[in-house]
Amino acid sequence: MSTGRDPGLQAERTRLAWRRTLLTVTVVTALAVRLASAGGPVGALVAGVTVLLWGALLVLCWPRGTGTGPARTGGRTLPLVALGTVGLALLGVLLVLRGLG
């Protein structure tokens, strides 16, 4: 019986999960910018904030999705990605409510 750790495909699954996260955020950003583009100055502001959030998430997710980033980040990456995702979700809700009103 070996006492060594065999991670198997854990690293590959982790990279794929980060890539899926980034792909999802990219699609949500594109849809939010499309919805916000018809909103005048307020829509432009919302689109700008959405693109800024996307850029921040890109900086966080890309190194991990390609396997070039650090394996340990002191526990800051996941909460920041969650916060950015919640921010995008709130912007999406505001866009939908504004479009229905």
C-alpha cells in the first residue's frame, strides 16, 4: 500500500472548471452589454461596469484555467470570483427589470 498521494486527473478537472467559469462569465457579459447598449447613458454605465467585472474575473480565472497560475492563492480567488459573479447577476436582474418596466 502506497502512502503517496495520487491526484489522478484532479489538476485537469480543476483547469476545466476554471475555463467553464470564464466561458460562462464571458457569455453573460456579452448578453449584458447587448441588453445595456440600448439604454442610453445609464446603459453605457452598466455595460462599462459589466466589462470591468469581466476583466477582473478574466485576470483571476485565466492563469488557473491554463494551468499557469499558482495552485494556492491564500484563499482569495474563489471569494473574489463569487463576488464578481454575484455582481454580474445583479446587473443582469437590473437590466431585465429595466427592460420589462
